[in-house]
Amino acid sequence: ISLNAEEKYIRFIEKQPQIALRVPQHMIASYLGMTPETLSRIRKQSAKK
């Protein structure tokens, strides 16, 4: 099953919360296979929820 970008980010945060705080956002985006801009949008939307 393929996850969409938001699901990938949420799963990453749930499984690796400490890494998510230490690693630069552009590296997390690369690891998850998305652009830094996409990750930024997802993080912004998640903060609103």
C-alpha cells in the first residue's frame, strides 16, 4: 500500500520523534521522497489541526 505525503510524514513522526526534532527539514523531506516545500505545507497543515 502506498502512503500519501501526509501519511508518510505522520508515520515518520510517530516512529522517530527524536530524529524528527534533530534532523533538518530538507533531509527529512528527501528521506520521505518529497520536496522541502511539500513537507513545509504538510507541517503547516498539521499545526493547524
